[in-house]
Amino acid sequence: MKVQYGDACLSLQQVYKWTRKFMNGISSVTDCPRPGQVYQVVTPEGIAAVEAIVKENRPVTVKEIARSADYIEK
């Protein structure tokens, strides 16, 4: 598998860890929400705000969009 997938291949330890979890009844590979984890919501208003920023200035960066749309601290 390492030849086929290279660095994207799971380590043997990770395979063992997931195997133990599945054998103990865990059936999801996604992370569970944790306290303090950022909660993101996509709304039509947010989409419209980002579209307006991009239409105003096409070469805008993602970081600039986030700052303008108040997604991160300025």
C-alpha cells in the first residue's frame, strides 16, 4: 500500500487504532464535536457578503475575505 499511496497511506499503528475502535462499536470515522471547537454556519447572507467582496475586487485573498466578512479577528 505504501508504494501505491505514498505518504497518504495510513500507518500500521493508525490501522490498529481504528480496528480497536470499530470492534468496540464506533462506526463513524468523522471527528465528534469537541468543546471550544469553532461552529460554522453557511447562510444566504454570508454567501451574498462574500460574493459582493469578490465582485468588488477580483484578486482578493481568502484571508482578506475572512477579515472583511468578520470571520476572523482583524
